[in-house]
Amino acid sequence: MFKEYFQYKGINFPHIIYSEQVLQLVENSFQVRDDDIFNVTYQKSGTVWMLEILSLILSNGDPNWCRTVPNWNRAPWYETVMGYRKALTSKSPRLISSHLPAQLFAQAFFKSKAKIIYTVRNPKDVLVSLYHFASMFRPYKDPGTLDQFLEDFLKGDVPFGSWFDHVKGWMNLKDKENFFFITYEELQEDLRGSVARISQFLGKDLDDAAIDAVVANASFEAMKSNKMSNFSCAPRFFMDHKKSAFLRKGISGDWKNHLTAAQSECFDRIYQERVRDLDVTFPWDKK
């Protein structure tokens, strides 16, 4: 693991897989095509799950693409050094993944007809998932104790910056016709209905059999056993699968098994402050 992150416009990024030069190119020079589909999330919010769903929708439910091509080649993270090159040479319609906050995103997107699917997840579950991920993903700093990591997370002193800023930045687009947002919890509660809504947004008219195939092949169990989706093919240099599986549990509410009452209350206090002016009610706000 590396000891420090570098900053680009005040946001932390790990070395090796990200560079200031590529981040500048993404923001200022990346040519967005009108038929591009962007899979955008704050990290550990269902990125890989949505990537699988979108891959299957574009394939009309046929799992062959998902089973033969690694997900990082199907929908490259275009802000990474390798992903940027891949995105440039991908054929249309391109599927592109990103964890970038809105202010660092390709500026060309905002003048295009390209579409974004933005997935949001309960930030307490994001925190716990990110804590486990940071322990096995070598480019990330050692997360230390959960107490320390909680403090860093709430301050935004983690890769990709503050969860609150990320969500608020992207949710400013919620009324745009080329922006679709959904929560991880909605995907879990009604995957079939969610797939139908996403397909409609993308203009893909899938029949019932195709929707069933997307749902079956995008299940957590199907993804966990698919080497093209579970990152077991990723270089050992990047991931230590002995410390934690990349696809760990795929559930909601796991934070209750990790956070103490005091930690949860501290989180709630800051959450209420930071989302006060956000005109959206998420599933976890109702509980």
C-alpha cells in the first residue's frame, strides 16, 4: 500500500492508477459522444453491479459479453490511466464508468446528449464497504481503525473526496432528461422493476424474457462466481483477496454489524447537517 495520495483540485487520488495529467485530459479534452452511457457512483455504491446490469441490458440479456470480457474493459473507469486509453478506443455506444465528482467530470458531457445513470447508497454502508476495500486494495492507504476511518470519511479525507459533496454535486442534475438516479437499496428491493426503468431510460425495449435474463445474470451470486466480474482476474499487485473479497456481501444494513451506537450517532449528526439542503429523500432517510 502507498502512504500518501496526491490531490487534484482538492480531491484525493491514489498514485499509479491515477495521474494529474489524465485527470486534466478527462476534464478538459475528453470527447463525449451523444450515445455514451456513463455509469457514475461514489465508490462502493454499486458501481460493479450497475456495470453488470448495463452490460446485460445492452446485450438484450445475453450474458456472453459479461462472461468473456473483464468488466473494466466493458465499461472502463475513464479517469484511470488505463481506463482513459481504453475509453478512447471503445466503439459506440460506449459504456463508461466513473467515480469522479461532478466538478471534475468531462466538461463536454454537459453540452451533450450522453446519458448518466447515477447510483447512490446508504453512506453508512459505503463507509463499511470502503473500510474493507481499503484494507485489500493496495493503492489505498491502510485505513487504520474504524474509528479513525470514520473521521476521515466524514471529513472527505478519502479518495474521491466527500460522499456528501459528491452526491450533492450530481443530484443538481436530477431534473435533466439525460440523468437517471437510483439507489442501491431500490436495486435490492426490486431488481426487475429497476431493470425495466433503466432500460426505458436508455431507450432499450426489452421483452419479458430479456428482462428476466438481465435479472438472473446480474444477481450477486452470478456476479460473485463470474471471473470477469468479481475482480479475481485483477493483478495481485492491486488487490489482496486474502484480506477481503472484492464482492463481499452485497447487502444493505451491514453497517449495523460494525458501527457502535456512538459512531452511528456521530455519523447521523453530520449527515443531517450536510444533507439538510438536499431536496431528495433517500430510502434510508425513512427508517
